[in-house]
Amino acid sequence: MNTTNPPLVHALRGGIVESLHRGAVAVLDSQGQVHTEIGDIDRPIFPRSAVKLLQALPLVESGAADKFGLSDEELALACASHGGETRHTEAAAAMLAKAGVDQTALECGSHWPYNDAALKALAAQGRQPSALHNNCSGKHAGFVCLGCLMAEGGDRRDFLRAYVTPQHPVMREVSASLQDASGFDLGLTATGTDGCSIPTHAIPLRNLAHAYAKVAAGQGMTPGRTQAARRLRLAIAKAPAMVAGTGRFDSVVMQRLGEAVCCKVGAEGVYCAALPSQGLGVALKMDDGNTSRACEVAMAALLEKLLPLNAGDAHFMRSLSDLRLTNWNGLEVGRLQAAPPLR
């Protein structure tokens, strides 16, 4: 890890910095030109769920989305880390049903919903979570739809078996799409296993930002992938609640700013975004992996800095990049603030 990366977020208490969160930021255009560079943007990092839109490109480009009649809400869910609300689980189940399978085809594993109300409702009913509640079930439902198309009339279940492994035809398509968009040779980098069991590849922030700039500008990829990226981006803009859920940063920001931003968080303090009006792509990584606090503050500050915002939207984004911290009595005890490099 590069210890020279500057602080991007400060946690303040009593008028002093109590904690700081270092990181790196890359902002590029679709030609690969650097707009903003903070810290080490050439160290490969695991983008995790921040690249779900790029991983969903084969779902659309292959024709699977059209063959199975996937809606905008379902395409947005294919790019999601959702909260396990009813609308999320029902959409994932609908995607699978359209492809002629059910939740038993999913290989993402199960966990309790991220959304607190959904978790409590499930527990109150005496039910256990299923794979549909996994925050990645939409992405995996998209993989399953792609696999059902690729099965070409054969036994779909047999073809789908172990679709999460690197050598499976579905994952080869997903990895090829990610390599093409990022322009980074995935065969020469570290590969790990993501939380939902698919491969995750280490890619520099420079390349991740370039990939999202291509999505933003609608150029730099093959015509089929470019068209697929636009369709997914617009689907997300129409159904941002499917990408994260009630009260969560991605959904809240995209509901507010509309097509001006397409953003996606990843585990361990990663964020990527496409800014279509500016033709820019953004990628950031917090060194300490802090996603729920520092990463969101940093992304909010970048959007505030990079987008032309009206007074109301600017005030809204400032409330996310200069966050009031309260204790259990509701008293303000400090703030989370974007540090000078982001201002």
C-alpha cells in the first residue's frame, strides 16, 4: 500500500482531526487523458462491486436482455448491490423466471438483507434469507440469463453449473468485457474471489476511471458494448432505487441528480462513477477500506466538484461531503469532512 496517498477525509471532534482516511482518486476522459489525479492511481486494486455495470455488459450485448424481456428495473438490478427489499428480491426472482429457472440456479450464497426493515420483517416471519436476499442476486440473475442464452437449447441447469468459476463460459465473457472496457490485461494481474464467489481482478484506478469515462461519453468500446453501456446507464437512471435501496448513497444521489451521475460503490472503500454531461469517469479507493463513512464523503465531494450543480443540488451534496455526526442523544459531536485535496 502506498503510504504517501494524502488524506481524503477527516473525522473531526472537538475542533481537531480525530481520524483521517487516506486514498487515491483518478478522473479521466474517454481518450484516457487525466483530468484529476490524487495519490497513486497506477497501483492495481480490487474494484469489487464498483464494476457491476461493466460486468453486466454481456447480458445486454449478447441479446439475452432482449430475449428474456428484461425491464429497466431488472437491468438496474443486474448492476446492483441491493438491500434485499421486497422490490429487489421480487425483481431478481422475475429475471430468473423469464429465463426458465428459479433461485436454486444462483451461486452467490445467501445473507440477511442489508436493509434493516427487510431484515426485521424476514425475521418476524420466522424465515431464513435465501440467495435472492444476497445483495448480488440481481447481478447473478443477469449471469444466469446470459448462461441460459449461451446454453443454446441444451440443458440449462447443466450448462449453468459452476458459472462463478473463472473458466466457465459466462465468467469468460464477463472478464473479457471488463478487460475490454478497462484496457488492462487481466491475465497479468492478481485475481481473487469476491464475496459472491465470482473472480475479482486487480485493476488500477487509472484504468477503472477510463472505463467509466467510456461509459459516460458513449465511445471507446466496440459498438455493441457501447450501446449496452448506454442502455444499462439509462436503466439505472430510470430505476436508481434498484441499485442500492432506501436511504443508501447510490440510490439517494442518483434519485437526486438523475442522468448526471451513474455511481456504484464497491467493498473495501472503492467507488466508480460515470458523469455523462462531462464525459468523465471517476474511480477512488480509500486505503483503509472504509466504505460506509469515508468513501461516500469522498465521492460526494468529487461530484460536488466535478458537476455543474444548481444551488439546491449543491447544498444537498455538501450535506453528504460535510457530514454532521451525532451521538445517541442527537447532539452534534463532530463532522466527517472532505479534506483539502478534494476541495
